[in-house]
Amino acid sequence: MKYSQKPRNADNKTDRSVQKQCAVCCRPFSWRKKWERCWEEVRYCSRRCRSQRNRVMDEEK
């Protein structure tokens, strides 16, 4: 069973359509409600990538 989505406001859509690239896996990811207050600080797409951040930094050296 699918739930109907509420129509988004045009102003909110432009802010939320921004994508970033994950610093570990280099995949694009989109804005999420849980990142509403800290979107500027978000660098990783998932917990897994956040936990592997040290491995990637070690490989670059």
C-alpha cells in the first residue's frame, strides 16, 4: 500500500533538491529531513561511509 505524498512548496523544493557528493564513496546524496539543521556540515551519505572515513584518508597519504 502506497501513501500519498503531500505537495511540496516551491521554495522548499529548491533547497531540498541540492545534492552533495559523499567524501568516501563519491556517490551523490540528497537532502533529508533529519539533516535540516546541519545540512552544511553533512559530508557522508551513510553511517557506513562515516565509519570508513579514516581508511580513505589513510589510503590518500
